[in-house]
Amino acid sequence: MKITNLLFVAVFLFTSLGFSQNKDIVDIAAGSDDHTTLVAAVKAGDLVQTLKSEGPFTVFAPTNEAFTALPEGTVDYLLKAENKQKLQSVLNYHVIAGKLDAKALVNAIKKGGGKAEVETVDGEVLTFMLDGKKVKVKDVNGNVATVLAADLNASNGVIHVVDTVLLP
């Protein structure tokens, strides 16, 4: 992991944990310089009000670097108004109904014999596993994300920062 990623995680954890009790998921993401692409996508997908609602939600929030790693032109394509349904599908694939903190997630992985499958709000499945002490998330296409920061508590759920955009 790059030093800049470690520094970001440390700063994000410090600021989010210290001030997140009254902030919802959107407010926390909007306060992070490393989630500007995600916030722009949530706005373009008309999902702000949904993610500001009572919830609770568990959000796996890709970093700007994760979006940059997508094939060239993918983000621009998804942000176009005519592709809003595709964008919503990608974003909803990062959201689970209910609050699933790191402890519950790890317990589910252990109970599942090394993996846990969880349904997202769009009805697709994410598979979780452990790699040492790191939680990994695999999408239906085989892409694997690593949780960089866990349990960023919001007033309406929890955020886990991931290093890869998961695709339905």
C-alpha cells in the first residue's frame, strides 16, 4: 500500500470517527477528498436522498484511485445522464441494507467456512473473505477489493472504504 493511501486512511479515520456521530453516509463521503468521484456519481445517479435517509445502510465506498483504475472512459460514460440506470446499478452494488460492521462481517466469514455471501440492495451478491486480517470483497465478475478502512460510523449506517470499484 502506498504511503499516500496509508496517510489518507489515517486522516479519514481520525476525522470521520471524531465527527461522524451526527453525519450521514453522504455527509461523511462528501467530507473526504478521496471520495469526490463517488460523491459526484451519487449525485449524478440521484441517490443522495436515498443515502441520506434513515437506513441503516452498509456502504463499500471506492476511493478516487479505484475509479481511476477502471478502463479509460468508464467513469465519464457512467456519469452521462442517459446512463443513469447503469450508474445506479453500479452504485447500488456497493450498498447493503442494514448495518454490517467489521466484527459482524468477519464473524459471518468465519461461520461460512471462509466466505460469506451478502445480497446488495440491487439484489446481486457480494462475496466476502479474509486474507490474513484483511477483509476482501469479490464481485460477480471476479474483481476483488480490499477494505482499507472499516467501521466509519454514520448516523444512518456504516462505511467501509475499498480500493476497487465492484461491478454487477
